[in-house]
Amino acid sequence: MSSPDGAIPGQPLIPLDFNSVHTFLSQELSTKRLDDMYSRLWLISSKGNISPLHHQAIKGRQILITESPDLHLVWYYDQIFIKPIPRCLLNYAFFKTFVSRDESVRLATNGFLRTYAKLIVHESDFEVAKEKKLLPCDEITWKEWCKFIQGFRDFDDAEVTLRYQYGELRLTRLNFYSKVFFDSWNYFDTYTQYGWYFKQFIAPYLFVFGSITVVLTAMQTAITADSESVYKNSAYGFSTFSIGTTLIGLALFPVLYLLFQLREFVYALLHQKG
């Protein structure tokens, strides 16, 4: 097994027994959260849209390492999260003994490695992967990599988990549709400070209230110039709408802040009891 100490290759503290290996591989490769969202993933991504590593740089994206399988190939503006290949998956004896015999793990592994067949297409991609520590073995050569990954390149969708039937996923859409369809505040929080979160509302607020101001000013000018203007009847209704919108807008920030505080309080309370 290339693991004389009886541990998973690359994981010296995890024993090489089926229960431990299954738990480890499930944690490393399971994308259940995204599998459960499969029916909505067409709103977020398209099938097969994975750009090679060299093209990620052309798109201006920074490659960020993640060890969470749920974040693999999720991108956010100029960043894309990519999970490195676990060392054990490059061990033939380990793969044959443990991965091939567990259907759920096998499908997840097939899908995960199929993404790498699209991420590393050229030798330049291979060099980027080594530089970013996406490959666990520095001694692996380009020729060896091509032979290894060839077996995963042509897998069809029936041979991978549901998530891996799609490619790169946009985080802003994941966060939005998590609120709409999956009763979740966010798929992944990108804001670590309240100020960063509230800052995203400034531009839309300025646009809305600026537009309302322009319309009200135009209506006032029209009514002043012509007391019988067609805008006279609608001015009262639009003014009421504008006042209501302004009050709601002013109240939104304190309400959101209180909700954040309540959520953190409940989280702390539950974890204290646990």
C-alpha cells in the first residue's frame, strides 16, 4: 500500500481500516450539499464549463486553495477555489482496495478527478498545478500525469455524482438561490465584518433614491408650470410611495443588524449547550 505504518497515504494519523478510510474519503470528497441542489444547478452553471488553469489567469482569477469539496470550482469575482488532489488518490493499491469498492466514494472520486482532466490540459497547466500545490507529489512527471488522468477524462455523467455533472459554480448565484430555494442564509459567507456586508447596499440605495428624487422633482416642476398637469393626480400617490420606500430603506439596516445579532446569539447558545 506504500504505507508501511498502516495509515492512509498522506494522512499518518488515520488508520488504514475500512471504517476510517470511508469516513475520511467522505469528508474529503462528498458534495452532498450541492448534490441536493442538483435540480437548481442549471440556474447557476452549465455542464462542462471548466477552464484550464492557464485560462483562469487569463480571466484574471486568483487560485485559492480549499480543502472543502463543497467549494471546489466555486468562483467569486476574481477568485476561484480549487481543492488539491489528496495524496491517497494517486496510490494505485489504495484506490483499488478502498475507492473502487465504495460506490458513493467511487462516483465522487470519478467526478472530482474528471474536473482535473479539464483543469490540467496542457503542460503549462501542469506546471501551474505544481506551483499552486494542487498536486501532492512533486516528483510526478507530465507524462505520468497524462497516463493517470486519461482514465477519468472520458467518464460520462452517469459515472459521477450529481454535482460534478456541472462545472464552475458562481458563488453569488449559489448564495442567492440558497436563500430562495433552500432555506439557507448563504451557501458560503464572503463577508467577515458587518461593514463589508452593508457596503454592498450603498450603490443600489443611491440609485433607487436618486431615481425617486429625479421623478419627484420633475413632477413638481410640471405641476408648478401647469396647475392642471396630468401629473397632479398621480403626485399624491407617488409621494406616498416615496415616503414609504424611504422609511423602509432607513429601517432595513437596523433590522438586518438585529437579525445578525440574533443569529449569532442562537448559534453561540446552541454550541454552548452542545
